[in-house]
Amino acid sequence: MLFKISLSNIRKSIKDYAIYFFTLVLGVAVFYIFNAIETQTAFLRVSDDQRELIHILTTAISGVSVFIAVVLGLLIVYASRFLMKRRNKEFALYMMLGMSKRKISALLLCETVIIGIGSLFVGLMIGIGLSQVMSAVVANMFEADMNDYKFTVSGSAITKTILYFGIMYAVVMLRSGFVISKCRLITLMNSGKRSEKITMKNPWLCVIVFLISAALLVWAYHTVGWDFEHISTKRIGLAILAGIVSTFFIFWSVSGMLLRVVMSAKGVYHRGLNSFTFRQISSKINTTIASMTVICLMLFITICTLSTAFTIRNSLNKGVEDNFPVDFYGRFSLHTHDGTDDSSYRTGNIDDVYAQQNMSIYDDFDEYCHFHDYNESNFTFDTFAGDRKAELTGGSMSIYAMMNFDISFLKLSDYNAIMELYGQKQIELGDGEYAVSANAAGLPAMYDKLLEDSTEITVFGNTLKPSSEKCIISSFYPDMQASNTGTIIVPDDAVSEKYRGVDYFIGNYKASDKESKEAADKTARDNWNNVMHRYQSGAGNGFMHGLETRIEAASNAIGIGALVTFLGLYIGFIFLVSCGAILALKELSESADSMPRYTMLRKLGVEEREISRSIFRQSGIFFLLPLLLACLHSYAGMRFAKIGLDLLVTDNYTKPVIFTAIILIAIYGGYFLLTFLGSKAIVKEQK
């Protein structure tokens, strides 16, 4: 009997359950898709390094899934609350007919089970289908071979999805039973007769609160996005707290100001249904200040997460392409104090290390450069900039602006040999001249200002002047990103071998196609690692070595890019669905409560198209307000992200922001459209 009544209720309330069911299905599908990545990629032909990166990705997704489950659980509880409120009169009728609260709870339990099983089944079917597409996406991102592709269903992802959503539904059931047990018949019967009271707040108080909140928000923006020179963990924490508090009070003040402002514009307020429309909007905002705040912050996180994730991925891929022009890059140094007062160091030699193992590093390479840099004692960026550092770094977006780092020196002949290998422009220097090379974000512009003033330096007992007023944007060593913080190029006779620094070796393999390069890369890496592992330094000596290859750098870029992209999509998609669903459910509930008002409008002769236009404006403003403030938050947030991720984020945000906007329009805009159409359908019930 209860089962039949439950099915009948669900069919009767299909419009009420549509967005709820749609949201559950989306949540289940997305949850399955991302948790099935490991199974869906098991057939891919990838390197061992990439397989390890995929494992790290799936582990991270599993951890994030716990957080996602909590967010979806709160969303489901929130949605069930509105659905129960919509059915208060129905519950009152059941109680008047003699149905006990226990049976009403059992009825709700039955409905929740039916909807839960239905959403799980449909969501899993959609998820299983779309996860096959995800396999292609992952394969494309990791540049993997899909020749062994086969249709795959992840049992572990299904189990995890059923378990997590089962717990969520159980919480909803317990809450529904608790709410029904506390309900009183008189309260349920009168619920539809009570309308939301529009609290006319003091307009001057609202204006003052708005101005204070706006000023606090501007301070928070400036702190995290512009005032990086004085940034600290404490100031970041205060800025975040100020942003949250000011967001809440901006919505609080707008809810009191909006109607007053429109009422003061008589021509606007009395035009068409504007008086009715803005009273409705004011009422909605006034009763959802906390919800609007949460939605705004979730949209802010979504926009920043998606935009930054896509930017990092693009920057990493572009960074390897632009900044790693050779196949192999190794460095070695053997530090030995020479016993003099000035703490100078001598470099080791890669040739000697290989010779101890009866090997030669040159055997694996077709073309190469073997060189070392030089280090002047205590010559740092602060030394070079002098009293002008504060002026140079005051408006810089570079993280290096807050650091004092060593600047290395390179002989002109070595630099030109490196540039020839890289296929880049070589330079000339006159006697007593030097040039500066750098490419780390923000630093070339600082060096330009110093070079424009013909800043002289005294190094290795020589006084040198700049050969050019411009910093050379380059790096003598390859890297995943532009990371050369400063290298001074000097004539060969201006340096002393006493100050030799790190020994470097860069080169290209004796290989032309992809397969032979991968084989040569493995051989060269194995040889280097074996040689360095067996190397034994003398008593009291220490040594440092490092190895990077283009293949390894590209693989790491792909892995990190995939990690941030998938996590960004996972979190961003769920947050967007949550924001859209919360606003949609609230708007639909308000439309249901306002049906008598629309009936009255029709009796007064208002045309249907005017009512539809009013509903559209209400829904549009209701969805637009948190999005507009979230966009302002995101601008400052992305500036902060660019500062904090200076090494990774070298690409601009234009394309990622456009892509994020497309996702926002598709999901958030889709919920807005469904809400508008749903509200129109509800309002027409009493036509």
C-alpha cells in the first residue's frame, strides 16, 4: 500500500522532483566517472613514470571524493528540506485522515528509497557511458596508445558510489523522520497561509553597512592581489575572513537597499510589473542571505579552481616546449673548501666521475655542451640591485621580488656555444662589458631598469659595465618553466678558475624517431644514475648532482597538468551543480508559495507574457547577484594564484577563463533555464 502511494506521489509531484532527481543523477554520474579513472586507464600503453602519475591522480581523486560526498550530502539534505516544505499540506491531510506520524515517515522512507535507487541506476548508466569518453580524454592528455581499448566497468567505483550515496540517503531518511515526528497538524495546515514578511531595514544603516563591507572587500582584494610585498600567512587569513564577512553583509545590505532604490525611481518602479517583481526579489534575497553568501563563495572557488587549473596545464605544456630545447641536462658539483679566508669552492668534473666507472658520457650523444658556471662570493640580487631593490620590486608580480638569490656567472664562449645548441641568438661583448640573462617572471624588467642606469659591477677583480640596456630573455639551462633568476655573462678573460661552480652537461641523443629517443633516454638516465650511485667522494667532501631529460620533463608536465585539471573539473563541476540546485530549489519553492499572488494578478487583468517576463527577471536577478560578486572575488583570487604559482603559471588566463565561462553557462545557465521554465509551470497551475 505504502509503495503504491509513494509511486503515486512521485508521479504527481514530478515537477517538484525533476530538479532534485536531475541533480542526484548528475552527482552520481560525475562521482562514478572520476572514481573510475584508474580502471578506465588500465589498458592504456604509457610509460612507468606516467603509470605512477595516473596512480597519484586516482589517489588524489579518492581523497577529494570524501569532501565531494560531504558537499553532495549537504545538498541532498538541503533539497529534501524544500521538498518537504512544499508538501506540508499533503502531510496535514494524511494526519487528518488518521495516518500516524510513523506511517508518514515510512511513506517518506519508501519515496526516498525509490528516488535513490532510480537516481543511482540512471546516474551509474550515464556515468558508465561517459567514463568511456573520459578514457579517451585521459589517453589524449597522457599521449597514450589506445589500441588495446575495451569497454570497461569499474566495480570499485560502483561500490564506492553506492556506499557514499547510500549513506547520504540514510541521513535524509533519518532527518525526514525526525522532522515529521516534531510536526504539529495546525502548523502544517497553516504553512501555506504564511507569507514571507519583507523587513524594511533602515536604508541609511544598509548604506553604511554596504560601504563598510565594500571598503573591507577592497582591502582584502588589495592584500591578496596587489600588496604582495607585505603578504604573510596572517594577512592572507585576515583577508579571507574579511572577504567572507563582507560578502555576507553586502547581501544583507543589498536586500534592504534594492527595494528602496527602485522605489525611489518612480518611473522604473511603477512601470509594468516592476513593483511586484522587485518586491518578490527583495523578499527572496532577504530570506536567503546565508545561502547567497555560500553560493557566491562556492562560485568563486569554482571559477578560480577551473581557470587556474587550465592555466597551469597550458603553462606546463608550453613551458616544456619553450624552455627545454635539448634532450638531456645533467649537473654535478664537488664542494671543497680551499682553506683561504674567502670561502671559495671548486667544481667537480662529470668526465672524471664517468671515467672512474670506465665510462664516457659522450657515447650517448650526437651534439652537446660541457661547461661550468662561476660564483663570486656574496654576489646576490641584493648586491646587484643595491638601494634600488625596494623601487624595483615594489610593483612586481614576481615571487622572486621578495627573495635574495645568488647570481651566477658564465663565460661568453660557453654562453654562445649553448645558444648555438639551442638554436638561439648569440651575443658579442667588448672588453670590460657584461650582459645579463634571465627569464623568470618579472625579473627581466627589473634588470632592464638597472641596465638602463649603466650599473657597474666589480667581480673577480674586474670592473665591468653593461653592453646593453636590455636583459637577454634566455636561460643557459633547460627547465620545465622559465626559472633563470639571473646569469651575468662576462668575457672569458674576466673570470678566474678559482671560482668555478657547478659542472653542466647538456646534449641531444643519437636518435631521430620517438621510439629510439625513448630508448636512448632510458640508457642515458640509467648510466647517469648508476655512475652517481657508485661515485664515492673523498673524506670531508660533499657532492651534488641532478638530472633532467626532456621526456621526463614532458611526462611530469603532463602528470601535474592532468592532476590539477581533473581535480579542478571534479570540484568545480560539483560546486556548480550544488549552486544551481540550491538556487533552483529555492526559486521553485518561492514560486509555489506565491501562486495566490499570480492568481490575483491574472484577476486584475495582467497578461500572461507580463507574468512570464516578471518570473524571468526574478530568476535572472536571483541567479545573477551571487555570480557577479563571485566574478569580482575571482579576479583578485586569480591574481593571487598567479603570484603564488609564479613558476607554474606563465600563460595568460584568457583561454582558460573563456573555457570556464562556457562551463558556467552550460551548467549554471542550464539550471537558470530549468528554474525559469519550472517556475512558469508551477505558476500556471492555478491559471
